[in-house]
Amino acid sequence: GTISFTATGDNEVIAAPGTGAHIQIDHMEFVVSAATNIIFKDASTNISGTYTFGAGGSYSFDNSSKDWPITLVVNQAFNINQSGTATVGGMIFYRVVGAVAA
């Protein structure tokens, strides 16, 4: 998937997957265009501390072994909160685990 936003506050990167399913993130990388602070969220709950970036700063998480993914609560969106209005751009690879009711 794509990470692309400029708004201050919570930015939905992956939508909630539906009843009985949850998100597991295996890879994420992004670059910020200007100084900003970033917090990763499971819907509205912080799942990281504050990452402080300068202009051109970058972040990378890789779980290529698939042993230690970032795992969210059932049926919750993955949001990235930023304090500023930097352009945040990158990519994210994730799995949806669990059955979604038809």
C-alpha cells in the first residue's frame, strides 16, 4: 500500500478490515519533507512513542521473517499521527488475518 498524507493529526493509512479480522504490518517505510513528530496508532490508541524527524528524515520497519509484525486489535484501522504539515510519503506491506463475516 501507499503512505501519502500532509494533514496534521490522525491519518488513516490502512482501513479497519472488518469483523473478526486484524492487521499485521510486515514492512513500512516513509520520508518526511519537513520537521514533524510521528506517532503510530491502533485506531485512536498510541502504539508507539513520538518519533521526531527533521526535514528529509526517514523511517523503516522490516519484518521479512514474518515473526514479529506490528499487530493491531481486531477491526481497527492503522493511523499515523503527525504534529506538523509535512508531506509524508512511502510504502506499507501488511496482511489481514482472520475471517471477515460475509
